[in-house]
Amino acid sequence: MPEFNWKALDNFPLLLYILAAKTLILCLAFAGVKIYQSKKIEAKLKLEREAKRRKEAEKKDD
């Protein structure tokens, strides 16, 4: 039976912390991008609604 090098596991907890931190950073980055995109789309829709209201107001005035 081969000998197992238990010293290889000394850095295992550190590697898990690094993996957890990397995962958390990626999740936060994706969430930030999603929020940015939704705010950008919402601003675009708001401008379109205002333009539509202005056109309707102009038609009523005529």
C-alpha cells in the first residue's frame, strides 16, 4: 500500500478559503452587472415613455 503524503493537505483549508472568496467575488460581480443592466434598461424605458406622453400631449393640443 503506497504511503500518502499528509503534508500535502496542510494548505487545504487555505485553498478552500481562496475558492470561497473567488466564488463570492464572481457572484457579486455578476449581480453588479445584472443591476447595472436593469437600471440602464429602466432608464431607456423611462425616456421612451416620456417621449410617448409628449407625442400624445401634442396630439391632444392640435
